[in-house]
Amino acid sequence: MESVARSQSAIEPDTAAPKDATLIYRQSRWTRLTHWLWAISLFFMLLSGLQIFNARPQLYIGKESGFAYDNTIFAIGAENTANGPRGYTEIFGKRFDTTGVLGWSGPAGRETSRAFPSWATIPSYYDLGTARVVHFFFAWILTTTLVVWLVASLINGHLRRDLAPRIDDLRRLPRDIADHARFKFRHRREYNTLQKMAYGGVMFVLLPLMIITGLAMSPSMNAVLPFLNDLLGGRQTARTIHFIVMLLLVAFFIIHILMIFAAGPINELRSIITGWYRTDPPAHGSKTPQRSA
Amino acid sequence: MAKFVISRRKFLTSASLGVSGIMLSGCDAFDSQLRVGDGLRSFLEGANGLTWRAQRLLAGDSLAPEFTEADIRQPQRPNGVTAPDDDVYKGLLANNFADWRLEVSGLVEKPLSLTREQLMNMPSRTQITRHDCVEGWSCIAKWTGTPLSLVLDQAVVKPQARYVMFHCLDTIDRSLSGDIKYYGSIDLIDARHPQTILAYGLNGKPLPVENGAPLRVRVERQIGYKMPKYLRKIELVDGFATIGGGRGGYWEDNGYDWYGGI
């Protein structure tokens, strides 16, 4: 961390700082505020959600859960074997031993049967009622934040300027993929194509889908919007989609963090905390010309 | 500027240390703040009141989805207490509930004591609905019973009544002060909802013991724990602060939200 900081200050002479053309105001206060509200609420929703899942660690396809017939596509459980209790995870009938993490976990000698381990749930002990309190509180925060962000981004131009897909994006896609694969990043004001796809996908597909499938599980909302479960394929399918979208959001989070570290964590964090972002200095007839914005 | 950058760096360092501190303690830190009655928890629980008001506003008196006979593919899965061990209950069961009565009391003009036959002679409603357990599973079944609104009309509810409190025959828990029988409550809007019935029939047959015989509540726009089984008494109240732990029901007193529409 210290060496990163030192090397950065070496290429940032103090004299250039105030009028530094490479330092730009990239993220508006609305983007920054909503980003952190999401970070906090998604953290709590994930961990309380896993606790809720633990109460019924099975996923089904259809309107109901099959007890006299089988419509289970995913299950986490524990079983007794000759080698003692083992945890398992079953996907489409195929069983994997996941002892220690899924199904059977805990401190050595005090393992218990629980789908997701203690360190991945809020509260750490089994408590469905409390997990629901936490989950639904942050569901309100998350949804309100999404609406605030949408309105603010429409007004301040964030949507139009930064996220709206353009023909150019499609043209740049192959090169963008190649750049990412080589961890080669251009620090510019604009989002690159893969960034647009990732952020747009989260904002306009994953989060809305999470909210819709969440509402589809609410018996009262089923009375208000009866078509929702017909559209999704039944309440239990909605619950399964809710879980899959959770996995996609976790995957997004992991890639997001990896990319921040690869692209320069100080600069990236500064831009999402203060708004200021250091862009690459203009190329002086270099071999890698800047692409036009 | 250099100073400015350093302070930012310091901020980032301490912020990341703070976050990793929370992560390292495995969120055990939250555990102690989340018990019933704690300040943080009470604050978070405020969201349930918001959900209740929002869903009331949106749902009005709309009906829960109803299904077809073809959707009944299995017996109704029982949950919670499935065979009450209480002597009073076993005595009533031995006599096929001939001595059982449903008491209607509290804030009513005319307290009632109804036999099962009297209830069954009132107009009935049959509905194929999906039961959603708080644990996450669902099960579709056909329920037959007396609309609760008809019973309330017969008892003439006093204007100051706000909730219907259900008292049950089954012991759900034991405490130092004795056995705790299941109890729960709903507001008068759900109580008067056309699909809220006192069910005595399941899938065309008399309600079995594991599903709540002789009588259970169906509140189709809420989660399963809001539908008490083995009913004994319906009490009209203007609040539930003095009943049980004061949160409106057995599971509510154990940390579950009073409003179970979600």
C-alpha cells in the first residue's frame, strides 16, 4: 500500500496538482451516495438472505414445493456416513461433498448441520425471524436508493452520458475484452463497453429482477400483482430465480473488486468517495493512440 | 495538495481497517444488537410497519390467487405442532370434538359459544390457495370453512376493537410460568377479508389433526405462522400489549414480524 502511494506521488508533482488536467470530476454526489448505500444494503441483504435460505435449503421449480413428488433442483443438506456426518450440495440430482462449508460446518468438534456456514449469515446463529427483519429493512433501503439513483441519473445526465449504449461500444467490444483479459486499463472519463454492460446489467436487469422476484414471494403482493407469478413460473420458481440472481450479484461483486485492484485501487476508490478520478495523461504521439471518446 | 492526498490516504486506510474489522469478527458484532427489544433491532423492525401500511394501501381488499383442482398434487404439508399432547385437546379429540366450542369474546356486543355444527351450518366458502411457510416452501390445497366476517357480524364487534386475537389448544412452548399455548393476531381488515375463513375442511375431507382440527384460520394474504391451528377462542381486542410478550403472537414474541404479508 505504502509503495503504491509513494510511486503514485512520484508521478504526481505537487505543483501540477491544483490545475492537473488529468484529475477530473467523474462521479456525481448522487452516484457516490447511492453506490455506498447499495454496498451496505447488499451486504446485509446477502447475509440475511443466506440465513433465510437456511430455513429451507432447497430450491424448486413451479408453483409449490414438491413433497409427494420431486421438483427440487437444488438442495444443501447433511447426512450420516461411515466417516461421520458429511455436508452435501445437490444440483439437478448430482451430489457434491461440501463438508466444512455447505451442509455441515462450524468450529472443529462443534460442527452443526446448517446449509450456509455461520460466517456467511446474519445473525451467525440460526434465527429466521431476525434475518427477515434485517432483510426487509434493507430491501426498503435498496429499492428507495435505486429509485433515487434513477431519477438523479436521468436529471444529471449520468444515464445518457455514461451508461447509454452506443454503436461505438459494439465496435470496441472485441478490443475491450482483449484489454481486460490482459489487465490493460485505460483511465478515461468514459466507461468502457464491458463496464457499461456490467453496470447496466446490474442496474437495469439484476436489481429489478431481484426486487420483482422478492415481491413475487410476498403473499400480499400476489394479491396486488397476481400476474407476476404466472409470468415468472410460480412462487417457487420466483424463489429459485431470486437465488440465482443473488449468485450473479456475488459474481459481479467479485469481478468488480478484482477490476478495482487491477485498475488501481487508490484512484478507483477516490473517485467513488470524492468523485475525483485521475485519467491517463494525453498520449504524446505514442504507439497506443487514445481512442476517441 | 500533498497534505490533502495523505489525509485521504489515511481515511482510506482507516476505512478499510474498519470494514475488515467488521468482516473479521464474522458479524458476531451484530448478533448482540439484534435481540428482541434492542434499540437497533427495534429501529430495523420499523420497516415492517412500513411494509404493512404500503401493502394495505396497494392490496385494498384484493383477493389472493386461487388455483384449480389440477394444482392440488399432494397432501397439505403440516408444520409446527402436528399432534397436540394436551389432555384437554386429547379429550376433545376422543369425543370427535362434540364437546368443543369456539368462544368469541372481548370487545363484542354478543359473546358467542359455537359448536362445530353451528359453524358448519353457516354459509361456507371453499378456496384452492397456496400456503406459504415462513421457511420458504409452498403447498397448494383446498380449504373449506366459515368466513370469519360472518362470525364477527354475529358477535357484533364494538367500534373500539382493532385486532382479532386467536387462542389455541396446543402447547407450543413451555416457560417457567407454565405451558404456552399458541396465540396470534390479525387486524380487522384481514379478519373481514372474504378469503379469511375458519377452516374445518381440507381437500374435500374433514380437517385432519396435523393440519389443525377441529378449526384453523386461513389468512390467505399472509405467511403460514399467521394462521393458527386448533382454535379455542377468538378475542376482539384494541391492542395486544398485555397478551404474551406483547408483540401480538407466539412467533412474534420470538422475533418474527407481526405483519406477515411478506
